[in-house]
Amino acid sequence: MCETCGCGKPEGFTIHEPKHTHEHEHTHEDGHTHTHAHEHEHDHAHEHSHEKVINVNIDILSQNNLTAQMNRRFFEGRKVLCLNMVSSPGSGKTTILEKTISHLISSRKLYVIEGDQQTLIDSERIEKAGAPAIQINTGSGCHLDAHMIESAIKKLNIEPNSILFIENVGNLVCPAMFDLGEYKRVIVISVTEGEDKPLKYPNMFESSHLCIINKSDLLPYVDFRPEEFMKNAALINLHLEFITVSAKTGEGMSLWYDWILEQFDHSQDH
Amino acid sequence: MHEFSLAEEVLKIARQEAEKNKALAVSEITIEVGNMSGIEPDAFKSALGLLSDGSILENACINILRIKGKGICVTCGKEFEMDRRVDTCPICNSFPSEIKGGNEFRVVSLIIEEE
């Protein structure tokens, strides 16, 4: 879906206004060439009797949502807990996952799907921590979609009764719209970010179930007030749960591990 | 900029519908965009304009219909219109406890040219 996402790559496209705009290229006598566009009033000579209105009423995300539902059924059938981890770049998702893998790998089968625009750095870190990982490079794309996950799970050979973490592309805007088939969505924010993030990026906070507040070891050095942040987040999503951790020092991480195992049990009830 | 990949989905839908109805061309496409859908209408329209070059939508007029959201105030329980997700109740300034509508993002209709 995202191969044509043109972020930062306008080359290859020509600008087309969806109106009756015509572009002209002129070469003047002094040799310089320029292009300009202007709109015309047209008298349409053709008759409109051969026009027909088609009522479509199709949700534009329907194809993604359908594939996400198929992914979800696949996870339910195999009793796999799937968590979609979203955040801004640099919130510490990969470090959280490394620590989580070290802690849970002895008792559970774990898998990770990594989403980044470029490089294999994160999947290599995850494999080093001990879990099989698949890296999806989205190129210029800004999010993972359900089709990418569908392709990735075909390659992962996920065993039943396991846990799959999806580390989404670091971006608080675009991934919000794309259901991947996850059981729960986890948003990670770090204390070096603003307390007003939930108000600035409401869609992401609204669609998440758990919010991990990471880098709590830095709290004495920054102005971030967790209560204020949580208050803002609750304005957008009354049901959002919070866990404050420092993936670096390990503080609070046991709450996160407990939460995962609790979700694992819940997801098995289906 | 998820607008580009979404514009591509619209193009797919238009292509399918045009084929199904044996259209020669599409002269108009109408798309509903809810105010809280997470879609930036201008960016989306530009993306669709760029992608439609050389496609069935090449000469189509793109109509975007904005749909307002409706919030139910957490304090007074009254329904109020929302343009943005952070809009509050005009009477008591509270956030909504529930939001109805405003998340629409769909292709409503096409006007096609037939033989």
C-alpha cells in the first residue's frame, strides 16, 4: 500500500489540478522557456445525458481493515497475543522490547515484527536479545499496514501460545489509522516529551489501550509532570491505562511484564 | 503523510467501480472526510490529484465533504458539534465522554461517463 507514499519524493509525479487547468510551455524568442498554468471557463459542447451517478459508499480503509481482521483471526486461532507498539521516534520502544525479551523468553515464545523506514538495526538488536524478528522497511512510508503484517507473519512461523510484538514506525500520526490486527495497542512516550502530547496527537492516544511512560530515571532533570500528562491523556481516552518505567534501570518494568501476561491470559479466552 | 497511501486506495476503488460499470471516464468523485478521521483534507486532495494523473480519475473533479463530529459532554450530557478532537463543550467547556461521527472516510459516489 505504501510503495507510492510520496513522502519526501515528489520526483516522478507531475502536478495535476483536479480542475480544468491547462499547463503551457512556451519558448520565447530570447530562448528562455517557462511553464505556466491558468484556468479557463469552458463551454462544454458535449451532452451530459451519458453521465451516470454511481453510489459507492466504500470505506477507504476497508481493504486494510479486512486484512487486519484476517490477521486477528489468525492470532486468535493460534492463541497468539499480538501487541502493536507505537510512539514518536526515540521513545525507547526497542530498548523496552530488548528488556522484555530477556525477561520473558524463558517462559514464552516471543516474536517481533520491526517497522522502520530504513536499516536492519532494530531487528538485529531484537535477535541479539533472543527473539526471532522480521524487519519491514517501509522506504518512504510512514506506517505499517495490515498487508505488511500479513506478509511478515507468513515468514515468521509463529508457534501457538506465543506473543508477537509489532514495533511500528516511530510516528504519532499515521500509524493511528491503520489497524494491524493487534489485540491491544501500546503507546510509549518518554519523559523528555511534552505533557501536551495527548492533545496534540489525539488519534493515537484515543486508539491505544496502554500508555508506557518511559525514561522515568530522567524525571529529576526534566519538567515533565506525569500527573499532568495523564490528566491530558484522560481527556482524550478515559480508558487508557498507564505504567511508568525506566527500561534503562528496570524500574517499573515488572508492572509491564505483568500487564503482558494478563493480556496473554485474556486473549486466550477467545 | 499517510494521505498518499490512502489516495492510492481511493484510486483502486475508483478503478474497480469504473470497470464494473464500464465507464469511459470518471468526471466526479465525492469523498466524505470526517473532521476527526485523522485525514488532512488538503494534503489528501493534493495526493489524489498527483496520483490520478494518467488514471481513470485524471479529469475528475474531486469533491471533499467534511463531516462534523458530535461529542456528548462528560459534564452536562449535551450534544455539541466538533471540528477538532480537542474541542470542548461550548456550555461548560468539558471534553466529550463519547464521540458520535466525525471518523468518516469513504468514497460516497462517482459520476461516470458512459458510451
